[in-house]
Amino acid sequence: MASTDTLTPQDWTEVVSPPAEVQAAVAALVPDTNGAPLTTAQLADLSEAIVNDPAIWRDLIVADPVRRRYRLLFEDDRLDSWVIMWMSGQGTGFHDHSHSAVGLCGAEGAVVEKQMTLPSGHTEVIVRPGDRREGPSGYIHSVAHHEGGPAITIHSYSPPLIEVGQFRVDDEGHLARYPEPGRKELLDNTIAEIAPDLA
Ligand SMILES: [Fe+2]
């Protein structure tokens, strides 16, 4: 499993700077909400519309076997949209999106989304091209590669993803939530290392 000090460098400015034509193309798909945050259904609709216009994201795709790659496609005061590329072994670990709601849609290949169930275990859903998932603020999940090289998914968040909570289990089995910047790379090195049956 990759750790942060073995990852290949990437141009962070590039990651969060969508090409102007990409930003404009997504802007044309964003519904007018009169300034209000988008609903989960609107977010999933937007992600699906982006999936259905591969010209928006095709040129941004890279297949990086070492680290999970992603690029910002659009942002404004209400939302941000991302394309995420998943290779074998790459996943997020369990996390939430703080105050942001999420709507995602599969574009190519497949990822597996898991939701934790207590006292142990998880449910899981395979997300294939055209499949949508929606989660309100507080939604907890993990997402990981399932098949394809890379698997490609589109994710939209509203309000913009400023904070995520990453879940870790300590040596005594206590679960804790660690607030992290929303644009920081989530690595599957949290619960996965200590409780692999939950990852
Ligand atoms: Fe997420």
C-alpha cells in the first residue's frame, strides 16, 4: 500500500485548476438554484451529465498505478465537480464530506462503494458506468477501485468540499474522526490497516 512519502509528485496547481474550456462546459450543465446549494439529486444529475459528455474529461485522464489521481472540473460558490481516476488497489478509506452533500456517477470501469454498519461490517455497491450514488451531509462511505484501468468516476459536492472527516481506529479499537482539508488526498490507510474487514 502506498504511503505519502513514496508517491510520485504531481502538480497540485494543475490538479485544482480546470482548463477554461472544461470549467465553461460544466458551467453550462449546472442548474440555476438562485444561489442555493444543490440537492443530492441535482448533484447526481450534474455528475451524470458530465459523464455523458466525455469531451469534458477525456483529455484529463491518466492511469497512475502508484497514486489515485483526480482533477477539478468546475467550482463556484455553490459546488465543485471532480473527475477521479482509480487504479487497482487505490481507495479512500472511510470518510464523510462534512457539510457537503455528494452526487457521483460512474463513467468507466467500476468502483466499489462501502458503507459502514455497526457493530461491525459494511454494505457495498458496485458503481458501474451510469450508476449514481447520492449522499447528504454526514454521509459516510469508502470508495475503491473495482475494475478497469483506470476506473473513472465524476463527483460533485455542494457546498464545495472544504472539509472531509477521515475515520481511524486506534490500537484499542476506538473509532475517531479526523477533520482534514477537503482537497487533500484521502488514502486508504486508515481503518484498512487496523480492521481490513471494514475497508
Ligand atoms: Fe467521498
